[in-house]
Amino acid sequence: MFEHTHKQFDAELESVRSRFLQMGGLVEAQITSAIDGLANGDMELLDRVIAREAEVNRHETELDEAIGRILALRQPAAVDLRMMITLTKMITDMERAGDEAEKIARMAKMIHEAGRRHMPPVELWHMAGYVTTMMRQMLDAFARIDAQVAAQVVRQDKSVDVEWQAAIRHLITYMIEDPRTISRSIELLFIAKALERIGDHAKNMSEQIVYLIKGKDVRHTGVDNVERQAASEE
């Protein structure tokens, strides 16, 4: 009887892990599609990003319900409980990353509907490249239970922050020099901020992965400490 229950619990836990990775794959695709739509003006693609946000929300709700059932019925202990706590927090960050992808798609639509008139020559592609890489590596770290890859993602968030600050400076300069660029600049600022927030969510989830593997809460402790904990043999 105990063995049967144990196998059932393992299956339920693996199902939740798998469904989270599916949700992550969807959000990663949303981010990539939103950025592609911004670059090429594919309005159908941008509309799909906006429409599929409901699917991301459904994943969040169903995963929360599944985790609630496991906690109530199985009363997991030790590392399994840590997995449940970690997933609960990561699901929230993942849903919010999906929200930011939707914002990028909405702003990209506004830019292209205006015919890209008075666009300031500010490129966000480096920043977009950083955050898509961070999301992909974070999901890989979770799938492979790899604390050191998770720590690399935390480190990369510093590069996203540098790009965000540079975007603010450049866009403010263009708005001052040519007021005709104000509308497009504000839309690009919203996009840059959304990318910066996605980087934050990827970092948050990576810190949770380190906690899952090492049992150490590394939030707010600095990148160097995250890397030390991830590399430790404990």
C-alpha cells in the first residue's frame, strides 16, 4: 500500500514539474514572438501573443490547484516539500513574465500601426537577446536540476540592467532633442521596461532553483554569494 502511494506521489510530482516546463516553453515562445513581431511588424503574430496570454493564465491556475491537492493529500516532507514551495513561487514569476510578453506585443502593435513614424534609432535587440537566453537557460537549469546554470542566469541579469539604463538615457535624449519622437520613445520605454522585468523574473526563478537544489535562500544576497552556493558541494 505504501509503495503504491509513493509511486502515485512521484507521478503527481513529475506531472507538475512537466506542466511547469510546458508553461515555461509557452512563455518563452511568447517572448520570442513578441520581439519578432516588433522587429518585422507581423501583426498576426503579435495578435497571437496577446490571445495566448489566456493560456498562460490557465496554466498558472491549474498548476496552483494541482500543487494545492498534493500538499493537502500527500503532506510531502523535506526535499519534496521544497520542490512544492519552489514551484509555487516560480509559477507566479512565470505568469508575470507572460504578462510582460503581452505588453511588448501591444506596444509593438501601436508602433507598427503608427507606421513607425518618428522612431528614435534606439535598438533593444541586445537586451531582448539577454532575456530570451536567460529564460531558456533557467528552464534548462530547472529541467536538469543544475544550480550552476541557474547562477549564470542570476549573473546575466546585471547585463540586462545595464542595457535598461542605457535605453532610458538614449530615449530621454531623443525626446528632448526632437519632441516628435515622444510617442514612439514612450512605447519603446514600455518595451524596454517589460524586457527588464522579464530578466528579473528569470533571475527570481533561478534563485529559487538554487534554493531547491542547495536548500539555501540566496535572494537579496548578491550574485557572488549565489555563485558560491551553487558551486558548493553541500
